[in-house]
Amino acid sequence: MSARSERRFETVELPERHAAAIRERVPVGESQDFLADALPELWAEVRDQKRRPLTPPYVRYHGVEEGELDLEAGIMLSDPPDERGRIERALLPAGEVALVWHEGGYESLGETRKALSQWVEDQGLVPAGPHWEIYWTNAGSTDDASRWRTQLVWPVRRPEVGDPDGG
């Protein structure tokens, strides 16, 4: 069965989540370098603050402009972290989100992102903020990229009657 036919899209309500995060504008194509630097720094700070992560790391995509990605690498926590150095407090919003799991290497994540975007549109939903990816398994847990699992999360809303976005 192909990865496309295995995808299961759904919407769920998520609670608000606090996070320790590092947010930067990164040239397109250099996100891996940013994450290779930011994630160990985040893990060290979470340990230093004696915090227990709620999930593995995530990356939230705030946008792209002039060849740069506005990225936020973070670790979800039960309460706000202390801000130190590059570590900032972040908040992942409560509300309805569209979800899909991506299985496999990162080179095909873009295809899964596009499929989620199309599914959101097909459901008559409207994106309601930046999407994020949670890296449940990755090269740190297995060298076999076919076993990597990434959850794509996209806040959505249902348009109201007269809403220019489709109501």
C-alpha cells in the first residue's frame, strides 16, 4: 500500500500547550542546520529547568518571506518555561486542528503537507494559524527512515455564514 493511501486525516480539539522554544528566520534549505543547533540547546534547557516534556520536539512554520523560513523549534511543557538566552516561552493554541501522520523520511514531508492542506480545503475548513510537526521518531531513535513518524498539526476553523473564506 502506498504512503498516500495509508494517510488518515482527522480533526480533533487540542488543549493549549506551553513550550520552550527558539524562533529564528532561517534561509530556505538551511532548516536542518538550525534544528541541529536549536534542539540540543532546547533539550539541555528543559533538563536544567527540571521540566518533563509532554511530547518530542516540534517545529512550527510561521511563514516564508524573501527566501527565509520563520521557524520555531520547541518542546511542549505543562507550564511556561523560564526564558534564558535564546529560549523563549511559546504557546500552541487550544482549538480544532487537522491532523495526519507521515511515515518515512523528511524528503517526502512536503507531499504530506500538501495533502493535508488539500484535505482541509476539501472539508470546507480554513487554516487558523501556523502549522507544526511533531517528530515522534527520527534519526535519533532509528537509522531506518522508513520507520520515522511525524505528526502534522494544522489549526483550523469552520467559516461562518458570510465569511469571505468560504461561509
